[in-house]
Amino acid sequence: MAKIIIDRNRCKGCGFCVVACPKDLIRIDKELNIQGYLPAMIADNDNCTGCALCAEVCPDVAIEVYK
Ligand code: SF4
Ligand code: SF4
């Protein structure tokens, strides 16, 4: 089963991955990361298809996709 892991402390909270996910599985967290940004978080890894669109748009290379 596919899944993603977001490095929350690398993320700058731009939200590109939130918009890019066709399954609407990524949210912005409510707690700041170590850099002082609200980072992205995976809300529902069970429905991830592994399409990697989220990782492709991330300017900070903070998302890893596992298939
Ligand atoms: S790999 Fe695809 S389905 Fe999975 S979280 Fe990223 S954009 Fe969404
Ligand atoms: S695209 Fe990357 S930097 Fe932007 S919110 Fe998503 S994980 Fe964070």
C-alpha cells in the first residue's frame, strides 16, 4: 500500500501539496514546526495512491512517497 511521509521540520507550510493532492489527503497542521511554520501533515494515508504529485510540487523536498 502506498503512503507518504512529510518531514514536518523541513516544510515551510506553502500548501502546494495540499492543493496538488487529487485525493485531498493533506492538511496544514495546527502546531508550529521547529522553523516556526505551520507544516503540512497527511490526514489520511490509507487512501494514498502513491501518485507522487504532492512530492513533485514541494519546493522543499519535504515529502517522500513509498509504494
Ligand atoms: S502521493 Fe498522491 S495521493 Fe498520496 S498524498 Fe501525495 S498527492 Fe495525495
Ligand atoms: S509543498 Fe512541501 S513545503 Fe509546501 S506545505 Fe507541502 S510539504 Fe510543506
